[in-house]
Amino acid sequence: MNYTYLIIPGVLFLSAQAAISDAAPQQLLNPNNQSSQPMPRSKIAIIGAGLSGATAAYYLHDSIRESQEVDITIFESLPEMGSRIKSIKYRGRTIEVGAPAASTHDWCVLRAMKDVGLAPKAPDPRWYFRVKKRVGVWNGGEILIAEPHEPQCSTWWEIVWKLWRDGTTAWYLRKVSPPMWWELGKLMWRYGVSPWRFHRAVSSDLAAWDRFGADLDAWERLTFSNLGSEMDKSGLSAQVLGSARSCLRDLGHSNEFLNEVVEPCTRARFGQNLDGVRGLSAEIAFREFFSRSVSVSGGNCRLVDRLISLSKADLKFNSGIKEIHPGQSKRYKLRVESPLPKSNVSTYWEDFDAVAIAVPFSMSGVSFGEEVDIRMNLDASSHPSERHITHFVSSQDLSPDFFKLLPRIKLPDMISTTPYSSNVPDIYSITLLDTITRIDRTGCSPPPLSSRLDLDDCDSVIHEGIYRVVSSETIDNQTLSKMVGSSSDYDFPFIHRQVWPYITATEIDFQLPTRKIELAPGLYYTGGGEDIISSLEMSCRMGFNAGMKVFNAVSQSRERD
Ligand SMILES: Cc1cc2nc3c(=O)[nH]c(=O)nc-3n(C[C@H](O)[C@H](O)[C@H](O)COP(=O)(O)OP(=O)(O)OC[C@H]3O[C@@H](n4cnc5c(N)ncnc54)[C@H](O)[C@@H]3O)c2cc1C
Ligand SMILES: *[C@@H]1O[C@H](CO)[C@@H](O)[C@H](O)[C@H]1NC(C)=O
Ligand SMILES: *[C@@H]1O[C@H](CO)[C@@H](O)[C@H](O)[C@H]1NC(C)=O
Ligand SMILES: *[C@@H]1O[C@H](CO)[C@@H](O)[C@H](O)[C@H]1NC(C)=O
């Protein structure tokens, strides 16, 4: 039994008591009027079981608590949840084939993890001294490497990193050792004061972004109604107008600095060039290139799974929403379509009081009836393209030859690229994610008994690396073989290919379009943040906000009734 009505003042509770045994629980919500119809339960639809749909459902349910006045249904067109969060396994190791991690600065994902009781993944102890990854940029001719854990700077990338970490103290050259003078001079000559100015801008802009949408301590959860004006209020509109290239150039950064430093970071983090993202994304990419990030222990998909199961929502797989029309008994009716031939109901209509669209419009295939008055041009400035994510396991290291480098050069753990690296197909980044050392006994005959623990001659120790490649096209087996220095087809123990829809902003406009959260009364949209920044933090904040907005609307309408 439900305890909601215990908050009804005692007298009313007692007067209603007699009716408890045979009354439907809903009637008790309105005990003043015994003759009234039972108050209908509010029905909320959420379209999409990705991170934004999951956060919307969780925080809506979290606000309503256990009262049973509201039914949440999540429609997901695929047979699985999570979408661009997807975790798979290789020999017990988790591989994120979608979004690998969130920023450690992100309040929303960190809060959601805490609220549902999930721990962040601990860094692998063997990587303890390498947590600050060796990163490098391949510009087609040479590889520019930073080894942030080394005390002595020896390349310009390390200086960029040091400046990033120490900010202006490095400007005073306190820590500069003699070999660095030379590099520093080269850096100044090449980039002017761009590294320092960029560092300052990143620090202040990202401090504003880190607070965006956060009101963790507020008693009444505040919401925003228009993403565009909220960005403006936070002082971030200049960073999200136009492309990153135009916005950073306006701030006086040199082309060399943008091409050789900022753009490779953006390509590594977002799989985009500076023309395809906004300024804020480039700043986030730069910070994340050097700082740590968080992922969920056991796989990021556990976060979506927990949020949805704790929201008590009815999750309907293989149920794509095709049309939204004004409803009869409730505000909207949705046309649900199942792509599965085996289900006997392939299409049906269902009515809802409020609907949250938790997927970017251009990826959704949803259309609106003419009577639904949406005075907004949704996602006009972007078009969907694809990104290919290839994971492979190899016991051979990456080959310097693939990068047209001399054989003895040691490659960094993460290689980012410039658009001028003349790759075919265009590779944005190659990362060594993890290493596995195991003993292979397949050559032993007969198989060793468990009591005989001594190592046999037939044992061989196998070292394997798990790599991730981000590219704009499929990377075939032959290219992968070349990457690990094999001329013929190398026998990879594991290959996983994933294609994601990707929003590339073709013409980023110079006016921030109004990004209303409520497109029409009772119709909410979380996807408006996607072409400002495509990230877990944006999806989480948009989902959180939409969940709160639906809650406010539901509680207001119930107060009215
Ligand atoms: C390769 C890659 C790497 C990334 N790396 C990072 C990273 O390192 N850090 C970071 O912060 N972010 C990263 N991101 C971005 C991040 O993954 C996304 O921002 C986030 O997961 C989007 O979540 P969402 O819920 O908004 O949308 P989605 O995850 O796209 O979820 C939408 C869901 O809606 C469903 N759907 C669509 N249409 C309908 C319909 N008509 N009816 C019913 N259901 C429908 C879809 O099937 C999908 O499940 C990355 C993205 C990609 C692709
Ligand atoms: C009781 O409910 C009926 C029908 O819904 C309504 O017409 C009437 O005004 C209500 N009375 C009170 C006192 O709320
Ligand atoms: C499919 O048909 C069967 C038998 O007619 C029915 O019992 C079942 O509920 C139907 N399934 C759905 C999803 O409606
Ligand atoms: C590519 O390699 C994998 C693993 O070695 C193999 O399973 C797959 O069939 C190969 N694909 C092609 C097209 O050769």
C-alpha cells in the first residue's frame, strides 16, 4: 500500500479511512469529494533510453518519490538501452565503444553516479605511474610527444602541458631548467602568447560551464527554460556562437597554435575539426586532453541501467515513436511502431499528459502533427554524419612505419592527429587503452594439472594491447594490420567495429537559436544541447532539467485539479 495519503491531515485521513478497503488508491488523493471521479494518473512518455532519457526519468521519479500518481514510460526504438553509452568486455576488461568517460569536473554525471550508488572506475594499478598518459600529435611528418610525468621538459608539447598545469607561474619561468629555455624560445617564436591566453580563457570559461545548470544545494530545484539564454546568462554566449575556429581567432589566437595544439585535442576528444564544433567544445577538449576523467566501474552502461530501473519507468524496447499529435483523453497521442516482425502489434497509439523527447531531433525520425505548434527550427544548422569506432587487440605494438616514422621512435599511448596528416581514411585518434599479460597454455599437451604449478616449456606469456581508433570511415583489416607493422593480414584476437550517428555542424550560425526546453505545452526536448556540445555532461544536464520541468508541470496541474 502507498503512504502518500498519510500526509493528509488526520481528520481527513480518518474520514477517508472507511473507504480504504474498497476504494481505489487514487480516490484517496481527493478525499474531499467522495463523489468525484478518481483523479486520473499522470502519464509521462520519454522518447529514448540514452543518458538524457535515463536522467530525465530518474530525477522525475526522484522528485515525485513513491507516490503512485505518475506513470513513466520510456520508448526505445532499439532492443537495448544506453545508445551512445555502450560497454562490452574483452577477457574481463570493460571496453567502452561509445562515450568512454565523463569529465571529473562534471557535477551531473558524478551526482547521478552517487545517487544510484555506482563507484567510479579505479585507475589500473599497473598504469599508476602512467595515469597522465603520454600523448602526442602526429602532423603527418613528425610526432610531437608530451610526457607529462617526466620532470624534465624536452618537447614543445610538454611545455604546453606545463603551462597548462602551472598557468602563469611558468610565465615567470620559475621552474625553467636550461634545456627548456631553448624550447620555450621556440614556443614563443611559434605561438606568441597564445598558450598563456588560451590557458586563462579555458580556466575562466570552464569554471562558468562547470557551474552551468547546477544548483545542488537549492531546496527547490531550479530549472532553465531556454538553453540559449541560460548560456548567455552564464557568460558563455561568445564561446558558443559560430565555430571554434572563428571564435578563437577573434580572441587573437594564432593559426599555428590553433592548428597544431587546439585542433588535435578537439579531434581526439570530439572527432571533429575546429570548424565543426563551437569554442566551448575546443576548450573542454583541451582541458580533457591533459586532465583525468571518470568512467563507471564495470561499464558506463550500468549508469543508464540503474537510473532507468530506479526510476520504476516502464521501459519498452523495440518501440520507436514516429508521430506526435494532440491527444483525445490526454494532451498528446504518440504513434508507436515496432520494427520487429515477431511482435503481433506493429503499430499503435497511446495517450500521454506530457512527453520528453530525449534524442536529438535529427536522429529521431519523429514527426509532429500539424496541430502541434512548434515555432522553432529544430537542428537546422546541423546534419548527421558518422563516426567509426574500431577496437582491436594486438600483441604487436603500433608500428612507427605506419606513421612514416623511423623505426626506433617510441610511440605515445594516445596519438591525436591534425587534419593535415594525410590519412586515408581520416583517423582522428589512436589510443592504447589497456594492456593485458596472460599465460597461454594452448600449446601444452596434455594440459597441465592444477597441482603442477611449475611453468612448462609449453607455456608462453602473451602481452596484448587494447587499442581504440576513431575515424570517419571503416578501417579495414589490412589497414589495421599495417598499423601494427604486419604487411599481410595479421590474425587479430579481437576486433570490434561500431558506427555512431554524429552531428557535424556544417554551418554553425552566429546567432544562438532560441533553444526552448518546452517546445509546446507539455512537450519537452533535451536534444537542443547537442550541437552546442555533444557530451555526457550536456546530455545529463538536459535530462536533469527536463525531468524537473516535467515534475513541476505535473505537480502544478495536479494542484489545479
Ligand atoms: C564515439 C563517441 C564518443 C564519445 N565520447 C564522449 C566522451 O568521451 N565524453 C562525453 O562526455 N561524451 C562523449 N560522447 C557523447 C555522448 O555519448 C553523448 O552525448 C550521450 O551519450 C548522448 O546521450 P543522449 O541520451 O542525449 O542520446 P543517445 O545516447 O543518442 O540516446 C537516444 C536514444 O533514443 C533512441 N531513439 C531515437 N529515436 C527514437 C524514437 N523515434 N523512438 C524511440 N527511441 C528513439 C535511440 O535509439 C537512443 O537509444 C561520445 C559520443 C560518441 C558517439
Ligand atoms: C466534486 O466532483 C465533482 C465532479 O468531478 C465536481 O463537479 C464538484 O464540483 C466537486 N466538488 C467539490 C466540493 O470539489
Ligand atoms: C499477441 O497476441 C496474443 C494472442 O492473440 C496476445 O495474447 C498478446 O497479448 C499479443 N501481444 C501483444 C504484445 O499485444
Ligand atoms: C578481419 O579480422 C577478423 C579477426 O582476425 C576476422 O574475424 C574477420 O573475418 C576479418 N575480416 C575480413 C573482412 O577479412
